[in-house]
Amino acid sequence: MNASQTMRAAVTHDKTWASLNVQSSLALPRPQAGEVLLKVRAVSLNYRDLLMINARVGLAEGAPFVPGSDASGEVVAVGEGVTRWRVGDRLTTTYMRGWHRGAPTVAQRAGNTLGGPLPGVLQEYVVVTQDDAVRTPEGWSDEEASTLPIAALTAWTTLTDGGLRPGCTVVTQGSGGVALFALQFAKAAGARVIAISSTDEKRAHLQRMGADLTIDRRANPQWQTAVREATGGIGADIVVETTGATLQSSIASCALGGFVGVVGFVGGAQADVSMRSLIASMVRVHGILVGSRDGFESMVAMLKNHAALRPVIDSVFTLDQVVPAFKRQQSGEQFGKIVVRL
């Protein structure tokens, strides 16, 4: 524990990541009944963290905000009545508080996500309820585990909801955390993966990771045609739609009865969709909101059987380097996840 009863945290008071600074006088949180105090060891960044800094949901103008949605660390104190964990356990946080199984309720969905509107995890200690964390996979570093709550679980939920099975064809987009986890999960299940990317270097890396085919998005802006050609005109079974703006291309690349999991909108929040192609191909378009705690635990159980499956970490920064870390996230140049080590 921190003898001074204070801790360090990355804080911003306005709508820009460039204004983040490390403050060392924040009060050390204390676990109440049913809660655990986690010593944060690592935090991975997500595109949503940039959005939440800009939005500052529910915060007054100039109010301090600690960003960050995904963390892993060690239990250093427990509140009254805690039975799931004990001091010394290594845990990884869940993104949405209270969503443990099934579909989230309206109450669970509203205002219960870390890093906006709830305070984030870019701080030395955080308090979470005992039910809103999972055990860190054995043999995983904290840096690796911090990539799981949003990126990995989003990929896992998309593929399982889409009916992942051996021999099916999965299309991934880009080289962010979700896309790379989707590639690895799909290959582990015996699926064929077609990866869409924009640079020769990234496509080469995707091939080394196991992608069966890569398509140059810049040379083939209508990449759905290339997907259909590569599948003998049948189309893909599952498309992991990470850009948002390419939703129509994802639908058009699908096989009859295919599945499009819409997981993000890094390329734009609006998309023109042909109702004719949607109906004629009987495609299921499903918005993916990360996943439940039980889904998280199922994913961790799968990882135990695939020891070679590991996250791709683009770069690791310290807490004092939080601004360069966000600058790297903002650039979109990364291949994999950006991690802040505390």
C-alpha cells in the first residue's frame, strides 16, 4: 500500500488528450463491502478512450477526468464480505460494471463503463466490485492481460455470436487490437481468414500471423469484390466490421445468411446501406458491445488451451509517457495494442 495514502494518476481537465498530466496527490481509494482494491500494473489504450476524453460524459466543464478502460493488476486489499478473491490474486477488470451474463439491461448499460462516464483506470489503484473482475490468465504478463477487457472480448463475442466454426471464412479489417485478436481466435478455431489492410508492411505481418489472404484496401476500395472472388463467389461467413463507414462493403462481401459484427467506427460513424443487398443476402448485422463477464471467463478458458495465442503489443509506455502513448493511439499507425505500464 502507498504509505502516503495518495496515488498518481493521469488526469485531464479539458477535451484533449494532449493536456493529460500526471498528478500525485489523488486520494487512495478504499474498498467498501463487496469490493477489492486493485494495484494497477498495466493499462491498454482503446479508440474509445480518445472519444471519452473528447466527450467527458457527465462531467462539468473543467472537472478532472481520469481516462482508461482496461486494466490488470493485483489485489492489495478486500472489503467486507468479499469471497471471490483474496489479497495477492492477479485480476483483470471488466469494462462494464454489473454485466455478468446474458444481455445487459438498460440499467447496466447506462453509465456503468470504466473510463467514461465512470472514472478510468490510468491510476495506481482502482476499486472494483468482486464480481467485476476475472482472474488473469496463468502465465500472462500484466501488459498482455490488460489488452483483454475490450479488444479481445469484443473479438471473441463477435465470432461466437457469428457462429465461428472450422472451415468458415472470416474477414477482419485493419490491424488494431480487435482485428488481430479476431484473426488469432478464428485461426485457432480452424477458420479461414481474409484480412483487409492498407499497407504492404501490415499485410505482411498479418500473413505471418496466419491470415490466409490479405487484400490491399487502398488498391481495392471495393474490396468486397475481392472477397467474393477469393471465396468462389460464395462470400464470407463472418465479417468483423471495425471501421463503420465500410458497412455496405461488409454486407456485400457476406455469404447468404452471413454475419456482420459491427464493433466500431474508427472510419466514420455513418454508413450508406443498400436495403436490397441486406435483404437479398439475408445478412445478420449485429452491434457488438464488448461482452459479459461470463463471456470473458469463457474466453480465458479457451486461452488455456491455446498457449501460443498472445496479444500483439505495439508499444509500451510508462505513466509519465501517457501523452506520447495517446499520440500513438491517435495516429492510427500502431500494429496491435498500446500499453501503459504503471
